[in-house]
Amino acid sequence: MKLTSLKRFVEQYSLDARIKLGQPKTSWQLCLLAIIGGVCSASLIVLFTWCINSIQGLFLEDVDNYNSLNASSRLLLPIGGAVIILLFARMTGYQYTRTGIPFVLHRLKVAYGVIPLRNTVNQFFGGMVALASGFSVGKEGPAVHLGAAISGYIGKALVLPYNSVRTLCACGVAAGIAACFNTPIAAVVFVMEVVLREYKVHMFIPIMLAAIIGSMMTSSIFGFSHEFEFFSRISLETAHYPVLLIFGVVLGTLASLFNRYIVMIIEHFQHVHIFKRFMSVAIITGIIGVMLPQALGTDLGAISVSLSNEWHFSLLFALLISKCLLTIVAIGCGIPGGIIGPILGIGAIAGAFTASMISGFVPGENLTSDFALMGMAGFMAATLNAPLAALLAVVELSHQLDIMLPAMIVISASCLAAGQFFNNRSVFVMQLNVQNLAYRKPPLENTLQRIGVLGMMDSSFDMICSAQKEPNIKGNETTGKPLIMRKSVEEQNEYYWNEEIKSEGEERRIRQHKLIPITSKETLAEAYWLLKESRCGGVYIYDTDPNQILGIITFDRIRTYLIEGKLY
């Protein structure tokens, strides 16, 4: 008897918690889940990073230092890496090779962030091998994918409402980026500006908590320092601002060309077999790696070269072209990695190249370091169409608040030039468009997806049982609650809602609607689409047993919310 009572208590408590999670409000339950998801996501990213460093430690003197390899090793390393990635893809299924940030954006729209397990396996092992073998991709793409995936699995296992699963996936993304770069503020803004593309207060706090957890775990394991602390103190003055303005326009132009060539590669090669695509990228990467080993890898090698005064501007230009080419073919042909790391490297090289060109005309002590930082900010902002995320990223990466004003000038110029002159958009959006992956929803559906049916349902109702085909029911005058009739037809239960029709000067009438079943995980969007054609009636919500009603939602209730903005 006690066990039965305890089971009922747990079930009721779980239901009450999920009802709160179904509402678009900040709750301690959602914050706790964000922390748990942040811990799991950050742990997976830490493991991912450790695996990459351990593999590189077997044949490199230092992380991303491919210059320590001989020419033949640099040629064969990407080819060997491509073969291993293809083996993993063959074992898990080639249809599960879509990975990275664009795929996560797509899944957030079509499946509330829940990602197939095989895609996640391909992302972990494929991304690990790609980053270790010198392909010009970043680790933030796998971090976003893995963070969203593990958080989505938690939400799915707990049978959470889909609106809270979506928020939990966003928390995983924030934790993954914060764990990847140790930049919690930029991670939160990136999620709001690029991933969710909206700012909602009830999402902000859980996402922020997850980002804090991700940054803390990275700091506790790898130390408080991060990979970008070698920049000199900013020394840009007001006299440099006109040059920065022109530099921003150049970065916007470069970013537009960069995005268009990525889209062009995707469009022309997406129907080519994955073996041919990956081996082509591996051969190109190996050949360029023989000539310019600094172009291999993600961002550290390129940034360290850009800050070195030993390189002539002609060599920097060659490195800039090589890095752009390697990144374009790697991302365009589907190598499992991210794009943010390489674009930070490309921006730093572009800044160092610009500094070397103007050093004889523009005074300054640390022009190379300063312009490298400005290049990272401007190129990232224009490529991703995420100015605020780019600004905060370079501030956190350099630990310098003084760069905000000059960085804002460069970012504004680059984004305006890219958008106005070249009609440039976020590279992620352009990738989704060319791959025909859904990422947009009508505004009405976006609004309704933020609320679970548990958060809107009317759980106070009266029920009667009747075997009559059309019983004579006149409503419930005593309680005023919605009246539901349960019919038994061929041993299957059907539920009907008796709507009371009131009109002046007419008798009170009852209109009967057959209720449509819907699970407790769904959002108002699914309920709306079920009732959209008839524009009347309602749905009933059940948990595991379709014959146990938790509550009902009528079409009028949804319409009232859309008009007045009130949950009930």
C-alpha cells in the first residue's frame, strides 16, 4: 500500500513539474535541468578535446604545430584521416553524416533539437579525427552538435514537453561553446543571436547557467588560461579609426566571397559520393600542407603566424588564400567540423596582412596584434551575421575591454558592407538554404512552439459516461466546468466535448465535438494544426495511456492566447 502511494506521489510530482516546464516561464526545475545538461555537455566536450590533444600528442610536438612533421607526413595525414572518417560513416550509415551547427539549427526547427544518435556518433569520432589530422575545421561545430545532442537525450529520457527540450538543447549548445573557448558571455549571446535567433527572458537564465557550468568545467580541468592570451595590449587610437573603417569594408567583402564559395562548393558537390568528396579534400589539404604547414589545423597555427613579425606580407597573403581555400573545401564537402575556429584564424591573418601593408604609413606599436584582433572580430561578424557575438567573443578571448570601441567600428563596417553591397547572410542560413534543410517556421507556429500543451491545458473538467449515440446533454449548470462525455464504441473509448452555445434571445444549445488525442510532450503548435481546418473543437492531453485524460485545450483557448497573450 505504501509503495502504491509513493508511486502515485512521484507520478503526480513529475506531472506538476512537467506542467511548469510546459509554460514559457523561468522555473527552478528548468534551471536545474540546465545545470545537469550543462555538466553532461561540458563533460563530453572536455572528453572530445582531450581525445584530440592526445591523438595530436602522438605525432606533433605541440597542439596544431604541423610544422614539426616532415613533408610526406603532412601529405599523408589528411588522407589517412579521411579514410578513418569514411570508415566510421560506413559503420553508422552514410545518411547520418550531416553534422555541425547548420544541422543543429535544422533539428531545432523540425524536432525541437532532438538529434539522431548515429549523427552524434559520427560527429564525435569524425570530428575528433578531422581536427587531429589537420583539416581546416574548428572544434566549436562538434561542441554545438554534441552539447545539443546530449541535452536533447536528457529531455527525451525524462519525457519533457518539447518546448522545454528545445530550451534544454540551447543550454547544451551554450555549455559546449563555453567549454570549447572558455567564453561564457559570448556563448550565451551566440545561442540567442545565431541558434535560437530570439531573446526570451525565460530562456536566458537557464542558458546562462549552462554556459557558466561549461566554462567552470573547462577551467577546472585545463586551467583558467585559454589559447588566445598571447595578444598584446591594445594600442589603437582615434587616428586609426578611418583605417579601421576601410579595413572593416574589406573584411565584409572577403566574408561575402568566402560564404558564396562555400555555398557554391556545397551546391556542386552535395550529390557527389562522400568517398570522392572527402578524398578530394584530403588530397588538397595534404598538398597545401606540404607547402604551408601553418595553414593546417583550426586556428592556433594561423593566429600564431599572424602575430609573428618574421613573415613577409607576400607570405601572409599566400597563407590567407590557402587558409580560405582549405576551409571552403572542407566545410563545403562536409568534413565533420566547425567553421568558427577557421574564420577566427582567417580574420587574424587578414589583420596581420593589413598591418604589414600599412606599417610604413600608419604609426603604432602593436599594429600586428591589434589588427589581428580586429580582423577576427570583423570577419566573424560578417561571416556569421552575428555582430554582438563576435564583439563579445574577441573581448573575452583577449581579456581586453579597451578593444570594444575599435572592434565595434570594424564590425559595423564589415556587416554593413557585406549586407548592403553583397546581400550577404549568415553562412549557416546559406548552408541550410542550399541543402534544402528547413530552418524557418511561420511566426504563429514559432509563438505556439514556446508553450507545451501541459502549460495551457484545462485540467478542471467534469466527465460523464454514456453509450448513447447522441445523448441529450444540456451542459453542466452546477459547476460551470467543461463537460466531457466518454463513449465506448467497439471496446475503444472516445471522448466528446459538449460546448455550450449562448446567444441572446435564443435557447441555450449544446454543440458536441469529438476530442482529438495528443501526447503531453507536444506544444500548442501541434494542437493548433490539428484544429486548424475545423477552427473549432478541442484536443485532449494524455501521458502514457490514451484513456486517461490529463486535460483539454479548445481552439477558442488557443485563439484567445494568440489575441490577448494570456495563457488562461
